[in-house]
Amino acid sequence: MTLWIDPPVWPAHDRLWSHLISDTSLEELHEFAAGLGIPRRGFEGDHYDIPAERYADVVAAGARETTGRDLLARLAASGLRLPKRKGDRGIERAAGVRFPDGTSADVDLVASVREMPHERVFASMVLVTDAAGSHLLTWSERRREWSSCGGWREAGETPVETAVRETAEESGLVLDPASVRPRGYERFRRLPGGGPGLWVQGRDVLQVYSTTVPEVAPPLRAESPDDPVPEWVDDTELLRRCGAAFWWPLAAYVLDLT
């Protein structure tokens, strides 16, 4: 493994920053950063942001110095780059996720307050919180797991309309569309030999929203009489039920549970 760092010339938050990458393994990148006490919140999906005052420490610990252009080229060549728009924040790549239809995919989790282009969005989900800070969870029989409300777009719907409709269908809760805000997205890339996939190239994004309802624990109902009734849960229970899901790192970031 080789760690690389570019000069601290990138301004943000009244400081200058470097980028630290691995050209081999994100696991080893995390291990290296943890050994230096660099917080995980500094990770942006494919690199760590390093403040200028830590640059010398990182180099002394073994990271090799290079230019920003060379660092980007090495990251791209490694296959670890997580593409995103300027201003978006890469959270994590969930590698080799298997879905109920047998499809396998890598899923890039990206935080963003801007919607993705609608033509790329095949589905939506929404993280719903009540006035007391509890979280709405519904049971997905197809995936056999608890999760936030969401599903596939229907013809003529905007992604927000999908999120509102799916929430009403799955929980009985009617959301105000004006309160539903974009918070990120999941970008799917089907793996070779990984099955047919439920998405196509160019229409490969699940849009993630969040909203807070003004009531405390408004009543909920199941979509089907045979399904468990949706529930309002606290932070601890949310983590217990959903912490192993591939989408959890993005949800945790959006809900400020990291």
C-alpha cells in the first residue's frame, strides 16, 4: 500500500487543506488515519481532508508527497474514486451489495442538498423524523428488513412526489411536499455478472430526502394487514435495526448520528 498526500493549498472554513488517499485500499487508509488520530468525519468517500497543520505529521508517518493532479490520477487509476458534483460530500462506497433479485452492485453514498437530475432518478426514499426526534421505520417484506419509506418512481412523478406517495402507502403518513428536502443520493453500479439489475445505466440514482413532521408520533398504519405496523423509534433503536444496512452511513450522516 502507498499513501499519498497533496500540498495544503485547498481553502475551506478559513483553513488550508490537503487530500490524503490510498492507491490500494480504503481499509488501510482508514487504519492509517485512525493511527494518527484523524477523525472519521474527515473522510469524504475516497479521501481524507487533512488540515495544513497536520500535513507534516502525515508525511512523517509515511504518506508520500505529490501534486494534486498526480494524486487525482492515482485515485482514478486505483478504482477507489467516488465521483461527485462540486459541493457534494462523498460518504462511502458500499461494495458488492446483493439485492433480493440476485443482483450485485457497488453503491456510492453521497450527501447533497441538491437533487440529482430527475432523468437519472429511478427511486426515492425519505428519512422522516417527528417533533420529538423519533424516526419512522417501515418493514420491507421483499428485503426482509426495517427501513425508511421509499420505492420506485411511477410514470409522470417527480422524485419528491414518489417519496410522498410511498410514505403515504407504507405508513399512512401524509407529508407536506414542501417540507421534503434533498439530502443525498445512492448511485448504483451493477457488477459484471451481478444479475440483471433493477436499474439501467443513466437511470441509476435513488434520491434521498429528509423531513420533520410537526407532531409527536402521529399514528401510523401498515401497507398490508399482514405487515408489521410501522414504528417511531429512537436513535438507539434505529441503529440497532438499520446499522448493518448498506445505506446506513448516509442516513447516519443526514440524521447527524455519526
